[in-house]
Amino acid sequence: MLRLYGKIFKTGVITEKVRKPGRQGAEPDEFVQTGEQLRQIVDRRFRGSLAIRQVDAGSCNGCELEIHAINNAYYDVERFGVHFVASPRHADILMVTGPVSRHMEEALRRTWEATPEPKWVIAVGDCGACGGEFGVSYASCGAVSNVIPVDLAIPGCPPTPLALLQGLLTLCGRL
């Protein structure tokens, strides 16, 4: 144990210093501007709260990491009125990632059916949008649109938090 503490004291702090918001390298200004535009639409059309249910239909988890990133303290999408919920019965939007595996096909349909009307579906990432590397095979149904109707596809492998927020803005602006 003493050897470990000695190594820690010799090495020192090796992480980057935390930058204050508004300075170069801090939270992107474009993210905040996009978020504020989304906030105005959410306030007007959804009475201040947009509920999203995220469904992993068989992805590699790259898209989930980016979705979790927009929910962390750095990006904090909840300040713009966007909330992730645990049940499709409370959701306005289904955000589906990955190519739909055959094992998840029925579960995704049931989730879509459990979501109350009006409901919208966003296919996240290249795999969700077109099947990506996997396509249609014995184990994969391919794109989300092959299983349930999709209102918007956000391309990228994986899409950035800004691209996810811009996709939400695009979908909410269309409604």
C-alpha cells in the first residue's frame, strides 16, 4: 500500500485542468445556442418537458456513450427541458440505437406500441439509420425503419452530443 501511495505522490496530477465555461476548450457555444433554441420549442410545444426513452436494439454501445454524454454534468441536456425516462409509457420520443437484432425485434415493437400517441422515433447512428456494418442478416433486421416507422435519422458513428441535440431540434421544429 505504501508503494502505491509513493507512486501517486511521485506521478502527481496528470489530468487536464477544468476550464471555466465560456473559455476556449470549455463547453461548445454552439451546443448552448442549439440547446436554447430547443428549450424555446420544448417550452412552447411540450409545456417545458420533453421525455425521451432510449432503446438499445443491438448496438456496439458507441451511440449510448454519446447519449449518456449529453446527459452528464458537462453537457447537461436537462437544463433545456429534455429528460430521459425509464418507461415508454412516459415518453414523447423513442431514441433507438443500433441495428435491430432479431432478438430485439419484438421488444422494440412492444416498446413502440407502449409509447402513447403522438409518438416520434429517432434512429441514432449509422447502424440505426441504415443498418451500418451489419445490414440485414440472419441475426439482424438492419435499420430501425425495417421494424418500426422512423421520423428522423441522426447519422454518425457515433453522432456527437451536438449532432444529437441538433437532431432533437430538427425533429421538434418539424412537429
